Amino acid sequence: MTGQEIAERIETPEPAALVPTGRSNGPRAARIAAILRCPQCRGVLTMSDADVGCAPCQASYRHHGDCFDFAAAALPDTEDASFQQERMHHRSLRGRLYDLGQRVITSEYAPFDHRAAFLAQIEPGATVVELGSGNRRLNDGIINIDLFPFPNVDIAADIEKSPIASNSVDYVILDSVIEHVPNPQAVIDEVLRILKPRGKLFCINPFLFPYHGYPAHYCNFTRDGMQQLLRNFSSAVVEPHYGPTSAVINILSEYVAVSIAGQRRTPYLVIRASMLLVIGWLRFIDRWLIRSPQSYRLAGMICSVAVK
Ligand SMILES: [Zn+2]
């Protein structure tokens, strides 16, 4: 196949060629087969019991269980990474307690549930991809992509160079992900490529929010920063998702915990949780404060909905 033929394939969504034989079937499996392409040349993939192959460029990839693995990424050998593994695979009581504690003892509060509103408008039969999903599946029809093959991940891949056909996806979700990629603009450009014309991106990201590196935390964005990242979409609405009080509580409890506990993980968690138990309820002030036209100046998190 010539370079020009490959380039034509990149531009044109192809009919489904990948037959997921012997795998879980159903609407999601069929949708995955329809959009999956070679991440290197965007050629059509074929599948055998042993691997997934690309005829145009001769690349081959692995699949294990129900997950196509294009990344074959190894987790870093750190205590943080092994704790993350425990949480993602629901392996330990410690991980489960941490997740439960994070939901109850928290500074996080979205006065308006942008995520639920976005999911509610998705029509049945639409192709929806969550990039950087982790082990969570928002609903059964959503195709999950993550760098690591956690439970519930359909496709393990680098989201800067995804194995998805151009102009093939109706909705993309990026929930607290772009701060963890080295090049957010590359990910946003990739979203623009895979979305169909008039397809929509839903993106939540931190603005005034402490460092939370996993595997790394590179950047936070302001309202203007998001509008700049999304400038090639035909429209983008960017709004505060967590308000100013949430941001102040989050940063203050982190400040006290880090100042006193330093590197010691258990004292850090105890102090931070204690702080949040005492002042966390103040976050509900944001129910009113977020309506201020100035709330974007101190927003904890930012939410964007952009149309291709
Ligand atoms: Zn290829």
C-alpha cells in the first residue's frame, strides 16, 4: 500500500473489518469493531486468536480478555503506582476505604452536575468514547480507553495517538485527564480528528486544585486556557464546575497536611481528612457563589463542552 492510499484511509472512515470472534458481543463490541484502526497508519485491523494485525503496515498488537492493548504500557515502580493498581483492581480494603473516604470527606462539590447533563442528552445508538477512563464505566454503551488495561478498559492506548478512525465518534469524554498528559493540545487535536462533524467533547479539568500526580500532573487550565486549547472547535462553552469555596478548602487542607506531615503518608491523610471534616461543609456556599460572573477567577474545576 502506498503512502497516498494510507493517507486516504486516514481521511475516510472504513466499514467494520474487525470481527471480534469469541469475544463478548453486543452493541459496544460492534461499535468498537466499527471504529478501531491501526494507531500507526490508521489501516483496517484484522484479528486472530493470538493478536490483532494491521495488513498495510504489518504492525501487530495484543488483546487480552476483552481489552485491545495498543499501549503495552508498564506502570512505574513506585509506591503511588502500586497503590493506584490496588484501587483500580479493587484489590485491597485499604484502596476501597480510601475511595469511600474520598467521596464522603471531601472539598469537591459541583453545584451543577455537568456530567449528568451531558450524558442525559446522548441519544441511544450514539458512539461515545471516554478517554482516560480508569476502571470506571459511566454507562454500558460507552467505549473506555486508558493507557493501562484496568478492569472495564476496552482499549489500552496512548490517547495522543489513538487507534480510532477519523470522523467516527459522536461524543468524547475527558474527565480529569488533560492535566495528566504531557501535551494536552495533542490530545485535544486527536479528539477533533476522531469526532464526527458536529460531534461533541465534554471535558472537566482542574484550575485551582493541588498537585495530584498519577502517573504525573503536568498542568491546570484557566477558562482562557481552555478556550485557547479548544479554539479549533466550531464552538466551546467553558464554565466553572467546582466553585471558589471548594478551591480554597481543598488548597487550605492540603497546605496544613503537607506543612505538618511532610512526606509521611498516613499523617498526611489523617490531617487532611480532619481538616476536611471541620471545614468541608463550607463547600456548599458555592451553590450561590458559583452564580457570580467572577467565579471563574477562583474555580476549583472547569467544565467545557465543545462542538466540532
Ligand atoms: Zn498499520
